[in-house]
Amino acid sequence: MIVLDAGVLIAYSESHDAHHKSAIQFLGANAEEQFSIAVLTLSEVLVRPAGAEAIGSALKKLMPLGLDVEDMREADAVPLARVRAATGLKLPDALVIHTAERFGGAVATTDARLAAAAEGRGLVVHQI
């Protein structure tokens, strides 16, 4: 399983994004893997389309990836807070790490700081 951050999905969805080609190549090369995201990550990806009244088309672009969208539970609050405190990352980035740790997955990101924090916690990281 590979937990994707919002940057990967935004790059995949938007052809003008600087990481678009790399995201397409990475996702294609790892198509046999299960891609997972936290529900908050999905919300991040949908912010721009929501403002443009384009959520339906944004979701349609993501459908071929077969994403597992992971819900947050009360039991996630303390471990997530610990990840955030230990890494100093913003909560959405800490959530990517928490999700990977919770489900035993790797992390794919376009963010160097998130990549370094995930590697520092012993996770396999794919920086795009």
C-alpha cells in the first residue's frame, strides 16, 4: 500500500502542475499497488475544484486510481497528535505519515519536508 499526499493527486489531476509528468509516471509504474489516502487528504485535493464548481469532474479524474479513502476515528487522535508533535509538520502532512504507519504503507509525496519526516520515522518514501 502507498499512502498519497495531496500534492501527488493534485499533480496527477492538473496537467499544468510542475510534478504532473512525474506523478503520472509514478502512479503508472506502481499501478499494481493499492493507493490509499486519508479523507482529509481527499478534501484538500477537492478545495480548488469546489471553488470552481468542478468537484464531479475532479472525482471522475481520480476514479481510475481506485483509491482507498481512510476514515479518521477517535483512536487516531492521540497517535496523530504524537506524529505532529514529533515532526513539526502541519496536520494534513502529519496525517499522511500517521495513515502510512497505521496501515503499514509507504508514502508518496511531492513535499521534501514530508518525505524527510517520513523517512526519519522509518517509512519507505517515494518523493515525486
